[in-house]
Amino acid sequence: MRLRQLILALIALASIWAGVVVERSHPSTHRPAALTAGPTPADRPAPTRQPKLIHVPGLKRPAAATPIVVRHRVEPHVHAPAGAPKVTHKSRRVHVKPKVHPPSSTEVVEGDNRSYADTPPPPLEPLQISDVQVTALTSSSAQVTWRTNVPTLEQTAFGLDAPTVWAAPSSAVVIDHVSTITGLEFSTTYTAYLHAVDEWNRAQTATVTFTTGPMLDQSNARTIGNGIVVDDRPFFATAVWQQCSDMFGSNLEDGINLFMGDGCKDDTELPDRLGGRAYSIVDSEHANADGRGVIGWYFPDEWDAYLRNNVTRADLAKDIPAARPGRISFLTLTNHFYSRAEPLPEGKGMYPVLFTIPDVLGFDLYPLQVWCRPAFGDVFDAQQELHTASGGKPTFQWIEVGPMEQPCHKNLSLDPTPATVRAEAWLSIAGGADAIGYFPNHWSDPIGAEIARTNREIKALTQALLGPSVEAASDNGAVRVSARSLNGALYVIAVNTGSTPVQARISVNGIAGRSATVLGGSGPAVGADDKGFADTFGPLDARVYVIPPAGW
């Protein structure tokens, strides 16, 4: 028994010894943790750093700003012979161990050579305009400086009661802005609208009011194409004929800016009596007259009615003053040049000669007081004909504002009214007039109020009214329309020539779905589509629609 126990003990000792020998010959890779104060391996792997993402224009997902490490993952592939039947029942899984060559290293995707700027989110602070200052003023211009708190584009508008004319937009993205506004009337209070848009399409507008300087001591006038320019700014004349000095104040309050002759005294004294409050022209016999505000002279009124059919320019040479720098000439014709008017007893042969003489060519139609009928459509059509016949010169038309010494004045229903005055004025402008006059030179208070209203609108729109024409049309023949464009804005003149309410659809080239606002109106904007808009017009309703540039 003791022998057996001894043998078992020897066997156990031999086994222990053998284990020790094996352990010493094959050391384990797992060692117990050392007790040390130094760093130890983390018990979890550290999170991998995510690549920085940026927005790349044109992509619907973000892209990494740094190369992304791509690790290959090889998927096993089992090839099935062509034509082998498709197994649809459950079968025993067969594990196939493919021969895979592990990647020797990770592969780095080459970086894009293009550089993409990060598009940061909008700043927390809103877009702001500050430090608005009028730094320069003349009789026809203003300079305004201002700042934004972030770089922006800008466009400036101005007007008398609302933004009506827009300056050309800027192409520079800046913080310090300088707005130069030109083409202004002298001694007039304007409001400028400073409009800024930043890269996040946030917009802000600030306003500033200023008054231009007085009329220059000596004025300079000329024509450029179909426009009149006075003291280097576009000039839309609103004239009166042969007014006496005791009515100057009333006419000035109604917005008259050009006096053609003096009805009570010598024309040479006219500039002094006006005292720089308005411009004037004198009769051709005094074409050499000077004075503050004199811009030219006028030829004999309705000259065509006194000439032979076969008159030549040589026949009229003695009545044509020599050209003077800084002065322009005006001529008023009867309506007999018009295709729908009866010719003069002498015929129409004098018109080609007369069209070549003045710088500015006008006429009087007076449908109520001379034709004895409400032929308002002819106001528009005759103006268009004169514009074409003149060869592109500036043209104007006299608007009837009271009873005249004609047989028609006996019919009180043909007396001009505020509505007829407004309709005729805007019909002539829609037809292409670059100036208008009011005749006779006295009118009732209600008509005076309408003249003042119309003249103020003309003053607010001068640069636009003398701007390029845009194609426009009405689907209702009773509504005459025309349009202008300037620095991205559109202006549509529409007048109902009839005595009953009508609806019309007006098409305007380039409207592009922008809403139209009625000048001086208090109602909502008129919605438009890509072609134009529709509206309802009362009898003799005359409207000017203002369509701001995109973004306003």
C-alpha cells in the first residue's frame, strides 16, 4: 500500500516537472498586468476621428475635406456553373474558404485638386445698415455713403413718395458703400432707398432724405435721341403757353417746369420774373436772349397753318435762328399731319420741311374742344405717328384743360374734366411724348389738382419715362398700353379710352412673373405670370404700373 502511494506521488511530481519545462520552452503572450503608475492600454478602442465634412455645390450629400482612408473588405464569391438549377429549398450550408491575399497596407484615396471653400452658416447677428450719410449734393445729384456689418451687394432706388427709379445694381461685394444718384430735379426733396443683400440672401433696406441744390445760374440744354437733356440730366417738360407773371405762382404749385413765352410782357424779361423757379423759352425773334433758366426758343405757333403746300426750307431761312450751343428749339403744329385728320386747305406738303427744322416737335389735337368728340384713342395714335414721322426727335403734345374759343365749347358735355386731362396726358406719354403742355393757361381748381398729381408722377418717373421702350400689348382695343425699362425695373402705362368699365390682359416682355404696383395706388400689388397680368379699368382710367427689379 505504501509502495503504491509512493509511485503515485512520483508520477505527480513528474507531471509537474514536465509542465514547468513546457512553459519555459513556450512563454505565454498574455502577461499579467504590471502594477505601475504609467499609462496602460485602454480597455476599449479609442473612437476613430471622423473626417471634416463640407458642402460642395452640386452635391446632395456632404463631402470630406481630407482624404478618407478606405480599408479593403474582400467578400467570398462562389461561382455557379451556367445552367445550374436554382435551389429554392433549404439546404445544408457549405462553408467555402476562399484563398484571400490580405492587403499589405491601407489605401489612401487621392485628394481632389479642386479647392472648396467652407460655406459657413449665417451669422447670428442680423444684416444691418449703419452710418448713412449724404456726403455731396448738387442741383441734379446726390452721393450717399453707408456701411453694412457683412459684405453685400447693393442697389439704390429713389423717388418722391416711394421708390420709383432704380440705379444700376453694383457688382462688388463690400462693406463700405457709396451710392451716387444722378438725374435729379433741382430744389426737390427725394428719398433714397439703400438696399443690401448678403451671401445668405438676407436683405435689408435703409432710407435717407435729401433736397437737391437750386437751379444753376446758366443752364445748358440739348437733345440726345428722343430725349431732352438740361444741365446734364434727363428733362421731361410740363409746359404752359404764354402765361402772365401773376399766374406763375399757381402754375409752379401745379408742377409746371417750363414756361413758353410771356403772355403779358416782353419775353426777354421772362427769365428774371421766374427767378430760377422754372425753365423758360422765348420767341424765335429773341433767340439770343440770356438769363437764368433760358434753354431755347419757340417757332411761330401752328406754323403749318400759314405755309404753302410746296414751301422749302430756303423759303423759311430768314425765320430760322442760327443754332446756339446750349439752346434748343420747339415747334407746335396743328393736328393735320395726322393720317386720320383732314388735311389743311394747302395740303400736307409742308410737313416734311417743318419736321426738319426744330429740335423738339409738338402738336395740338384737342379731341373735345376742336373735334367735338371724345376721340381719346387718337391722342395716343397721333402721338405715335408724329414720333415716327419726326425721325426720332423728342416730341410733345398739348393737353386740353378748359373750354376754348371753338364751336365745341357750347356743348358743356365736352368740357375737359380732371379725368379727361389725366387720360389725355398719359395717352400722349404712352404714345411716345417726351414732354407735354397744358392749354389754355388757366384751369379750374379740380383740374389744377389733377395737373399737380399727374406732374408729380411724371417728375418721379422722369428717367424711366425717357428710358428704352419695351414691347407691351393689350387684348382689349379700348385700353392703350406701352412700357419702358430701366436698370431691371419695368413701367407699364395703361389707359382706358372708353366711357365704360373694361377688363384687359396686358402682356409685357420681360415681366417674368413679378407683381406690378400701381403708382400712387393704395391697393395690393397686381399678380402676374410669365407673360403679363390682368386688371379692370374704370372709364378713362389711367394707370402707371411699376414693376421693381428682381429681389425688391
